[in-house]
Amino acid sequence: MRALLRGIDRHLLQVVPAPSAVSLAFARLGIPWDDALVVSAHGRALADAVGVVRTARKAAVLTSPDSPPHALGSALLEAGAAMDLVAVCSRLGSSDEQVVELSLADLAAGSFDPLSWSS
């Protein structure tokens, strides 16, 4: 958009934003997300994300191939976290999207798309 604005008057430009993966995921779960903590495990130590999320009331964690959902689950269990609801959401908005609700132990033991997010 920044490049377009160099040559086009902003009043002539129409921007149509796409919903975020986090907003889609919470919508699929039927849960409001405006009070959720959103943490990325992309490009940072998983321990940093776990340290923030383990005591959060509601959170979404964007995972990566280096910090996949099952590693997040294992780290949360090791940190003594307790979660009422855990979900893994993958490929949201595509024809093969998946939303799986499970326990924290099942998250730790599972195998998921590494570009999923967990809550």
C-alpha cells in the first residue's frame, strides 16, 4: 500500500483488508478474541512464548516449523500450565482447513501442520 500511495491519491485507493488468522480461528471456535493475548513463536525462542502464555486467561500462539504445536504443548505441560480449552487451527480459509479441539496432553503428543496456531 505504501508504494501505491506514492503515486495515487489516498482518496482514490480502496483497501479491502482480509481477516487475520487469529480472528478466523476464534470465529471458528465461537469465542470472542478481543481480549486474547496473541503471541508469535516465529523467529523467537519457544520458551519466551510459553513464559507469556502459561498464565494467560486466553491466548493464541502462532507456531512455526521450528516451534510446532506439539512442542508448544510439551513446553506448556513442563511449565505446569493448565488450559480449559486447547485448539489447533490450520489452513484457515482454505478448502482443507482444520480446527481441532483437544487437551493439552493431546497437543503435546500430536502431530500438526507446523504453520498452525494454538490457543
